[in-house]
Amino acid sequence: MMRIDDYLSSVGVIKRRTVAKELASSGLIEIGDRKVKASYQVKTGDRISVKGSHPVTVEVLDIPNGSVPREGRDRYFKTLD
């Protein structure tokens, strides 16, 4: 299991974990229609919507064990926008 702020930064959806944490604290990260905190535990199949200046929606395909090299990121999420 992995926290949503850690997941988003590890797979490169958001560049830094602190930014992901701030977005979650501001209510700008949602799973479905539900706002989630930075501590939310990501599950395979979750659809994560990130609002704000660079909105994006992704589907979680897999959960990494740590940071992911740029060329391997498409294995962990699919962009739905």
C-alpha cells in the first residue's frame, strides 16, 4: 500500500510529494467524486483526479515499491483526460 501523495510523486504525475500533499490538503485531489487526504491509501483501479492549474485524471494500474524511472512510469498509471 502507498499514500496518494507518495504515489503521485513516485510515478511522476506530480513532481514533488510536498506539492501533492498541499493539493490534497486543499481538497484538489479526488478519488471518484470524493476528496481525499494525503494519507489515503491508493488501490489498483482507483481513478485519481487532480484539480488546479494542471488538471489531470489517471487510473492506477499498479503500485510501485519506490520511485519509478521515467521510462517505466506508464506501467503504473493510465491518463484518462
